[in-house]
Amino acid sequence: MTTEATPAPTSTAPTGRQVRTRARGIALAVVLLLAAAVAMAAVRSASRHGELDPRSADPYGSRAVARLLAERGVSTRVVGTLGAARAAAGPDTTLLVAVPDLLTHRQQTRLHAATASSGGRTVLVAAGSWSVERLAPGVTADPATSLRSTLTPGCTLPEARRAGSADTGGIRYTTSHLDADACYRSERLATLLRVPAASGGGDTVVLGAPDILYNDRLDEQGNASLALQLLGSRPHLVWYLPSLSDTPATDTGDRKSLLDLLPPGWLWATFQLFVAAALAALWRARRFGPLVPERLPVAIRASETAEGRARLYRNANARDRAAAALRAAARTRLAPLVGVPPAQAHTPEALLPALSARLTDAGQTLHPLLFGPPPGDDAALIALTDRLDALEREVRRS
């Protein structure tokens, strides 16, 4: 007697070692991407470190301006809160707001209320549409920026005429003030505005670009002359550097969203990271092949399946379903024996006449037996089973 060897079951599921190998590859790719992103961010941040900070000697800092002003007797003080900036406003003070667009609308309104009648000078550096209309009412920022950086004065403002050409290109402005000085025009729109205050003798200077304040641009054109004249008209200069942490806890209205505050470079870098992650996923992915048949580890006999289902029916007292299953199975087996197509095996009009023709003494018992109501108890269910078996044996004998 020989026994046939059963082939070992096959499986296409990845093993633990394969999963660990793939995970290490993906983790390495993610680490490399993060390292590249951090390096790019460090390089980018290093190039703009200390921007417009009078204490910074970096190319984009403004320490050189502060030093030249100090030589001319103008003191420079750096503040980082709105309260300190408002308290410093006065007739002998020039208040420079480095990044006005970082202020919320409520902060801008409070700052303008403190400087409007102070008698001093307020200098707004590269104020966009978010802030200029509140900090300098009557001034509007044009959506298109100047394509040229070096411009000529083209106005009667003494500071501009003495400085000559300067790197003032950037945001362009229009104003409804008839007594305003509009200088350094680019396509008929000013990149430097001086708006006199309605009362108090002060004024507001709106500067379209910060280039004349940078350390590495101060010695070009008339940048140094223009910067010293604009910032040195009063004996004290307060340099306000707004920050995101300067928002008061009670200031809940008209606040910029997080996406508005993020620089464009970070959004582009995030998009690049998503693209790189998608490419890495496609690179590491495995294409699914055709289905592979597998042998079941255990062979289950049909009788065990039937007994298991019967126990379920019994536990649920589902005699109606059990009887329906028994009758359907009996009709399916009887139909080919009497010449009825399988599609009509469960139709009384087709099955019952064929059975009656084969069984002469069946009488009226076939319909309640094959299509009758469910039994009322377990004994009736067992009796139904016996009668169906007897009917099938009788049909086979005939």
C-alpha cells in the first residue's frame, strides 16, 4: 500500500524578514528626505538670519544703519512688543515697523491710534495690502510690484532729492492724500510715500522695499543717504520687530491663518517632500501577481459542515429555515428524476404534475410536503425529513 505525499502548502504572504527589509528601506528613504529638508531649511534660514535687525551684522541685517545713526547722535532702541512700540511714540521719536504684515488688524488699529497724533514719524517697511490701509489710512498697495529696484526720486521731498537714485523698488502705492509726497515712481506708482499727519506735525513714511536698510546694500546708489535722512529726523529711533508671539491673548479677531503666515518656500518644500514620498512608495511597492491556489491545511467533510449548520439552526430554533433548506434540496434532486428542468424545480405548477404522473397514489400529499408551511416543533421537522427521504426513494424506484 502506497501513500501519496501531499505537497507542502504555498503562500505569497511576505515573511517577517521581508517585511523588516522593506521597512528598513522605507525608513532610510524617509530619514534621507528629512535630512535634506532640514539642510535646505538651514541654508535658507542662514541666508536671511537677522533680517532688518539693527543688532545683526549679517548681509540682511541693519547694524550699519544703526551705527551711522549713532555717530550722528540718534539713539536706536529695539522693541518686540506692541505695548512698547505704542509707549515709545512721541514727537521726538521715529518709530520703524519692520514687518507690518505680521500684525493683526486689531494690533494695526491700536498702533495707528497711538502714532496718529504723537507728532513723531512712523516708517512702514514693505507694508502690503494686509496692513497699509490701517496703519496709513488713505494709502493702498498695488497688487503688482515694481520690476525695477533702482529708481530716481521724481518728487520734491528734500530727503529724496538729496539722496538721488536709490533701491526703493518693491511694493507700489497709491494715495488719496493730495499733500502726500510720492517718490521713486515705477510706472507712475510711488514706491515711497510721505503722508503728513492730520494733526500734531508728525508724518508717516511708507517704504516699498527694505533694501536701503540692508548692510550689503547700504553703500550702493543713494541708499545710505536716504536711510539716514528718513530715520534720523528725530533724536530717538525705536525699531519695532513684530513677531508671531506678540499677539495678545485677548486679540481674537481678524487673525491671519497659519498658511498666510508660512513663507512660500516652506509650502514648496512640503510639496516636494510629498512628491518624494510618493515616488519612494512607488519604488518600493510590489505589483500583485495572479492568484495562486493553495491547499487547505485540513480537509473538512461535507457531513461535518451539514451537522454544524444543523446545530446552528437548532440553537436558534430556526425550524422554518431548516425545513426550507430540506425541501429545496429535495426538490432539486427530484426535478431531474421526473424530467423537470432545474430552473423550474421550485415551481409547483411544473414539479407537482410531473411527480403525480410518476406516483399514481400520491394524491394531494405532495404539495404540503414539498411547499407546505414550516413544522411547529422538532418532532414535526424530523417527520418531514423522513417523508422527504421516503418520497425520493419511491421516485427513484419508479
